[in-house]
Amino acid sequence: MINLYGLEIKKLETLMAAEGQKPYRATQLYTWIYEKGATSFDQMTDVSAKFREVLKAKYCLEIPSVFVRQDSADGTMKLLLKLKDESKVEAVLMRYNYGNVICVTSQVGCNMGCSFCASGLLKKTRNLTTDEMVGQVLVVNNLLREAGGGQRVTHIVVMGTGEPFDNYDNVLDFVRIANHPKALAIGARHITVSTCGLPDRIRQYAREGLQINLAISLHAANDEIRSKIMKINRVYPLDQLMSAVKEYEQLAGRRVTFEYILLAGVNDSLHDADELSDLIRGTLAYVNLIPYNPVIENLYERSSDEKVHAFLDRLTKRGVTATIRKEFGTDIDAACGQLRAKHSL
Ligand code: SAH
């Protein structure tokens, strides 16, 4: 059975053409499942009964089920979702003043091995399929609909468990479905894909002609520190990453966001801030400073607020645009892989 939620419009059009259907059939199906929220083929009253039978024989409309739900006092909702094969993945909804942001998981576990990240405690067992990523958004949209008030997901960050560029094709199809006006209809500028920095994939992404935001998890401005905290840097050191970022900026005409977690005594000195501003000079990049969520016992500590602000001031003085990321759901294990780790380890 093919899950209809996993089909990017061109793939759906090709399949419909193979069924001898007219091109409009694909958009008609999109309208039914995304705009009108149909959950069965029988609801599609303007599709002939005969073709509905064809669809029922070959296609399904399945979304993950909610295994655990945690609601935070600040409105953050953390879900542990169960997939067809019983795998569990996290999705988080955060309420910013500008909209409802979902953090989507791209893999079951992760192999990138960043030393500060709880997601990597569980190794990758498989990639998520496109429909499983679309399904995370649909589950959250359904919960928002049930809660009333006309809310829906308005922004997507692919920053949950997994490395999106290690699951490139499925993630790209997912963001196309997220962005398609007849599907999830989320503006490209409201979608962000975050990578730990795979240069070949960044170059490939630069050529997709997408307006979707790209964030790079940098977290250190020299190879010595970065290789210590992010294994991937031993394979792709900073000069390779930075040249791919520059190529992306040129080809895509977009700036990237650099994410930088502040770890006490590791990468949070003023000297580190200077190195960071030197490293990204010549790019249009913007820096998002992330207060570390201490998830792995005794390994790292969060930088003090004082240090964080001193770091920010130093960057600003040196002409780097930077902000401090707002934190959500600290009362509900909402940080990066924590909920899943708690239920599986
Ligand atoms: N693999 C991708 C996307 C998933 S991680 C990537 O590396 O970008 C999403 C972001 O959360 C990354 O910037 C990651 O470094 C950060 N992160 C991981 N663990 C964290 C923690 N304990 N506290 C704060 N941020 C964390």
C-alpha cells in the first residue's frame, strides 16, 4: 500500500497518469486530504465510485498514533508518536508569538554522534519515510483542531531527532509537501531544515531552487573544539563546511543561520566569540545562540546567563547579527530526544 501522505505532487501526478487519470486528479486528491481533511477515500464524493475502489486497493491514508503526550505550562506540547513498525519518534509543538512551530523528527535515532545531544544516545535504526514526517504535522494539526480556536501549524523546523541530510530525498519530498499551496501550505520562509554540516548535501540543496531556510549546527569556530564535540567534523572539517555554505549563499541567494550551543568552559569565552566572528566573516550568516539543555549527565554544563550575554555582545560589537534562542517546555523533557530516551533506555 502506498501512503498518499508520502507523495510529493510530481510523484502523485506520475502515478495518476499511470492509472490513466487526468493531471488535475493529483491536485484534487491533495485538496481532499489536506484542505478538506478527508481521512478515507469514500469521503471523496467528486471522485467516481469506480476510481475510489482503485485508490482503496492501492493507497492508504495513515498517520502515526500518539503514544505519550506531555503539555507544558507555556503551551509547548511534546509528543512521542508510534509508527507502523512500533518505532517511537518525538515531535514538539512550540507556541511563539508569531505562530505555531513544530519540530519534526527525520530519523529513528541518529548516527552523527554529537557529544552534547540526547538524540544520538540511540543509534539510527532507519530513516523516516516522507509520510511519517507529513504525519507528524497532521497529528499536531488534528490536536490543535480538537482544542478549538482555529489554530494550526504555521512553521516547521526539521530539528528533531536525526540528521535530515542523511535522509535527503525523503526530507526534500517532505518539505515540498509542507510548502505546496494545496498540501500543508506552509510558506518556504516558515520552514527550516537544520544540518550538522554535510558539505555535499549542502551543495546539492543549493541547487534545488527552494526558498526553504537552511540552518547549520556549528557549535564551535575551530576544528579542535568542533571535532571534540561533533564527530562529523572529523570527516568534514570547517573549511569544507564553510566553502559549501558560501556556495549555497551564492547559488541560492539565501543566508544561512548558524546555531551555536553555549557549553560552559568549552566554547563560550570571548576568544571563542572572536573566532566565530572571524570564521563567518564574508558570509551573510546570522547566529542563533542556544542555551544548552543539560541532557547527558555530568558531561557539559550550561553557560551562565552572564556569559551568554557577554558572548552575544561581543558578536554584536564585531558586526555579527545574533540572537539568543527562546526556551520552551523545560518542565516536560522537551529538549532534544529526552522524552524518547526516557522511554527507551
Ligand atoms: N541533525 C540536525 C538536526 C537535529 S539537532 C542538526 O544537527 O542540526 C537540532 C539542533 O539541536 C542542533 O543545532 C543541535 O545541535 C541542537 N541540540 C542538540 N542537543 C541539544 C541540547 N542538549 N541543548 C541544546 N541544543 C541541542
